[in-house]
Amino acid sequence: MTFEQLDLISPILKALQEEGYTSPTPIQEQSIPIVLKGKDLLGCAQTGTGKTAAFSIPILQKLYKSEKNRGIKALVLTPTRELAIQIEESFTAYGRYTGLRHTVIFGGVPQKPQTDALKKGVDVLIATPGRLLDLINQGFISLKTLEFFVLDEADRMLDMGFIHDIKRILPMLPKKRQTLFFSATMPPEIEKLASSILFQPEKVEVTPVSSTVDIIQQSVYFVGKKEKKDLLLHLLKNPNIESVLIFTRTKHGADKIAKLLIKEGIEAAAIHGNKSQNARQRALTSFKDHTLRVLIATDIAARGIDVDQLSHVINYELPNVPETYVHRIGRTGRAGHEGIAIAFCEPEELPYLKDIQKLIGIKIPVVLNHPFISTEATVAIEEKKEQMKEKAKENKKYRGNKGNGDFWRRQKVNQKKDKK
């Protein structure tokens, strides 16, 4: 099947063509027609299956065809800043010819640039729960005009303690709306939440990619955050790294690395949603014909990249979603060629590495003999490992004692004693 067969409008088809997309993934093929019909959707799928396009494309099409009234018409709620940024980049890519406006809001940064964008008016808002509630309480956001509500990564919302924020947001939404609900797993509390916000939904279930190409040689370098750039320059001195695709989580990070490498005399370019189509195409063409040695990309910008004989992929920043790692390293080792995938891991990224190794079913070999494995990074990583072991023990203890009334009564008594 092609995207043309999904009855998509020409502005979106044009954008998809420029992104290098021709055929929809299984979740896109199943979900887009459901959303275009106006039905609620319950999707059991993880990031890495193509679900962002599965909901963003039909929402953009329906908004493009609807009356152009003021106010936020679509809200996408997601648990982390990184996911929010990736989703915003998708709306930028697929909606570039629709004239629709969108913005992303999340905590941990000054709110003024976000509130300035909101004052100008947006059709689509991508948000994390905390910052959304904050700006609603300040009067910057009204959800009265909402037509579409997307709850993404619902089980991760539960794990991260956002479920109470979601329950506060739900009464603020118009009762007449189309709701799209996505979760990788369906524990009882998530099923209960889904049943409370969806109306006669259709269900789409997609198995995520979980295997890596056997021919790809993988390795991980433990390194401090500040030493990553030095390690990258050190590795690029190796002439055997002929063609390398470097992944970052953000557009700003991609630009920063490109400037660093150019300053050091290394031919490099960054591609992401803020670059013009011409600039992206020039960089991609130069990379494909091997006149450009290094290309730095965000995940959304890299989806259309298919380069013959790409020797190396470097994860400068590990993705917070393990399936994304599989997609990243799958850019190398194609058409029977060997490929090398290198990952940098700073102490804070250790949980990401653990999730990746769990998904792919192998322990990635660690490279210890490099000049930037700082003592601080090594100590911090070991401490993080111990913390994770302790947490695992606590979880095991919790599962072992769950349902044991006497145990929990003793715990409550001990807690009261501690307070006294």
C-alpha cells in the first residue's frame, strides 16, 4: 500500500514525498482511515512503530479541511520533553504545506517563549502534563475549542506519576471530541482510564521492532557528558570511519555538533525540522555521494535517510525509547555490507542503555580503553548501577509481599513510629 491509497490530501502527500516516505507502516495503514472517519482509537503500540505519523497525519488533514476558527483544536499529551519535541517535529514535517500552526510546551525551561507562541494562536498543542496545567492555571491556555485529544505513552504516564495530572486535565476537555489513546502495555489502571475517556473505540495493535541486524557490530563507550565532544573528535581521527551518521535528541544539539566539527576541519552538516527543505536535500545528497563525511540528525529528520555503504552510526545521545535505538542503528549494515554502531553513555543515560539491552536481548560490549573514560563518569555509572539494583530489590520485595496484609500493617506502624 502507498500513502496515496489512504485518501490523503495533496499538501500532506507532498510533504511525505519530501520526507522520503512512500509506504505507510502497519500502524499507519490501520489507524489513518479510522481517524479520518472520526472514530475514537485505542492503539497498543510503542514508539518506533510509526505511531506519531499515524495520528498526526489524519489530524492535520481533518483540521486542514475544517473551518479555520481561532483556538486550540488538537492537544497531544505526552510524558517527556524529548517525546514532545519529536512529536512537534513530526507536525512540522507533515504539515509544512497545510498552513496550520502548532507549538510545544514542557517544563524545565522559561515559559515566556512558549506563552508568546500561544498568544499568536495555535491549532495544535503538544504538551507535557505539568507545564500544561501550570499554563492553564495562569490563564494562557483554554481547551474549550478542542476537537482532538491524543494521549500518548499512557503506561509511561502511569510509571512517571502523571496519572493524577491527567485526571485533572480530563474534565477540562469538551465532551464532544475525538480521542486517540496510545499505550505500549495495558495494565488494569490504563484499561480503566481508556474505557473512561474513549467512546466505542476501534483497536489497533502493533508489535514493535525488537531485533537488530546481526551483521552490525555494536559497542558502548561510558563517558562524562562534558567529555562526549572530545570522544567524538578522537574517534573521527580514525580514517576507517568513512561515512558516519550521528544521532542527537534535539535540533539544537545537532547544530552544536555540526559547528564543532566544522571548526575542527571536518566536513559535517546537520538536518532537522528547522532546516529548509533545500538545505536538508543538499546535505543529504552530499552525504549519499560521500562528499560529506558526517551527517548529524534528529530521529524525525533521519527517517527518510537510506544511504548505501554507511559505515558507522554514532548515538551521541542515547534515545529514551529503546525501539528508537533499533531504528537508528538499522541505517548501517544494509545490503549485505558490514556496519558499526557506537553508543555514548553518560551516567544519567544508564537506564536507557538497560532498556535497550533488554529489548534487543544482548549485552552491548563496553569499550574501556579510551582516553575520556573519566573517573567521575565511572564512579557515577557504578553508583547508578547500585541504585538500579537496590530499586530492583525493592520492587521484588514489593511483589513478594503484595497482598500480605500483616506485612503492610507493620509497614504503616513503622512509618508512624518514624514520624514520631
